[in-house]
Amino acid sequence: MKITPETVSHVADLARLSLDQEEVESLTAEMDLILAYVEKLNELDTDAITPTAHAVPLENAFRCDQPSPSFSAEKALSNAPDSNEDCFRVPRVIE
């Protein structure tokens, strides 16, 4: 597939980008090189290769979810600048 300056200009308009003629020509050449490389990769025989999402197997880095004792309301509110009963009091945002 050949990228034309008209295609680059059309995509730039869709993205609401204003490109001068020099930028359009530069991007046309760059996108043409990218598509040529992708076409070259498409020539490779990948039938015997198992599809993978990652090159290296990943494991979850999070700790196990185990219940533990939590703070009491008094301790949680001890550093609060303002509180009301068992709640944090914050300034009104919407008037």
C-alpha cells in the first residue's frame, strides 16, 4: 500500500492537526517506510510459531489478599483537620 500526501493530509484533518507541506512530505515518506517494513514482515512464515502476548512469561506482582486488622475510627480521624462524628469533613466543592 502506498501512502500519498492526500492520505496524510486527510488523517491530519481528522486528528485536527495543521501540517505544512514540508511536514506532509516528511510524514508521507516516513509512513511509506513503515508500511514497507510491515510488508516485509508479512512475508515471513509464522505458521509454526505460537502466538504470545509477551516475550517473557509474566507473573502477578501483587501480594496475596489477606484480611488484616484495620484502624479504628478514632485513629483514622486523629490527624484529620476537621471531622464530624465518624466522618471526615471536607470543604464544599459544588455550590
